Amino acid sequence: MKLLCKALLLLTSFGLLISSARAATWTTVDFPGAVSSQARAINSAGDIVGVYSDAFNQHGFLLKNGNFTTIDPPGSVRTDLQGINDSGVISGFFQTSTQDAEGFLFDGKNFTMLNFPGFADTVATGINNAGQVVGYYGNFGSNSDYHGFLWTNGSFVTIEVGAEGETVLTGINNRGHITGYNPFNFVTFLRNPQGSIGKIAFSNPCCGLAAGVNDHKVIVGYYPGAERFGFRLAITPKVLTKPHFPGSAATFCFGINNTNQTVGYYTISGIAHGFMRTQ
């Protein structure tokens, strides 16, 4: 494992208060007829994007006004939708027969490909209302490297947190706050618009992976360890809750909008089901 030795930035630990979750309403979000489903992001209108699997492949879906639509870029053998803004523009990535990850935007009619120059793979994750996209790029494989990026109006800017090649960016809000983590040691952070980095410390278990953030700086994510539950962290005041779908073996949170509606997926008997949680 690489050491965090280059590109050192200001790291400020956030103290956390653990809070029991208040009563919440859970809604299952499953693509009709799918083998499994996962919800990944939700916008202010309540439109949800995610993925589902059939007997052959993984596909993207949009749930809008109660109707599901499949979204797969041309040539995709595996699609992963990651973000949606209030204009309905969707961010994600897909796999082809020759490429592990190609980023894209979809505006409802047209696909725009996002490929960082000179690297084999690009993953687009979060998108905000200004159309700014975050994600990561690299040469994935046995000796993977991960470089965060911010894409604005056709231009990429690299964002490295800690050592070069150890940054995954996962979400961006309308104020320019960005969530992410180190994929090697699971150090998780919130990057402020000015570029300073706030490390998010989790004491038990060791770590949580941030997946998204809303305009109120409420962060959602999940624990990769044995407990396998999601989290929702409010920065001001600093309160950590651990949403868990009733009766599930595991719960993972991926997206949150400004009314704190949270989406993700839960597992029962080894099957993934998407959810929306309203509180």
C-alpha cells in the first residue's frame, strides 16, 4: 500500500455525535422484473437514478413520476448511473467489450462521453446544477491508480488528496463541496470550494466511505466493514445517524437531496433492493 506522502493538504478532523435515527419512511425502489436493483442518486424533484440487473447484464434506470426508464449508452455491456441534477442531466459510466470504464452525461436525448486524455478509464460520479461533474480516472487493473477530477464545460481539472494516484471523488453539491475517499486506506474527506480538506474520522468501525453530499453539507455513505450499514452525517451540528432498512442484512446509502431524502440499497437473502428513505 502506498503512503500518504505527497500533495499534503490541510486535514481537519470532524468530531462526531452519534444519534439514534428518528422515525423514517422507507420505500423500496425495484426495477420491475429485475434480479436486483440499487438506487444511486436523487434530485430535488425526487427523480431517482440507479442500476438494475437482469439475467444477462447490468443496466441504468431513471425513476421519474412513478415510471421507470432503462438508460444504456450505445455499446454498453454494463451501465452504472451515479448522479442526477435538478435539470435531469445524469452522470455515470459504462463498460464496453474493450474498455473497463467510460464516463458520460445524458440529458434525456444525447450522450456526452467523458474520457480523461491519456488514461484508459474514466468514472463520472456526481453532478451539480451548474453541470459540474466529479469522478476519477486512471489505468485500472492489477496496478491501479486513481486520480480525482472536476469537469466543467468540457475541461478537466485533476484533484489529488494525499498521495498522487489515491483519490476517488464521489459527489458534488451546488456550493462546490466535494466528497471522496482514498481507495487504499479508506480515509474519507469533504473538500471545501476553496480547496481545503476536512478529514472525516470514524472511530467504530474504522471507516466510512462518503458517497454524496447535499447543499446543507449532509453527507451519506456506507461502512465497508463487517457491520455493513449506511450512514448520514450532518456537519453543522455534527450528528451521525446510521440508517438501516428494517429486517435487512445490510444497508448502503449513496445519494441525498436537499430535503434529506436518501437513496441506496439494502440486501435481504443476498438480493439487493433499492430504497428511498424520507425523514
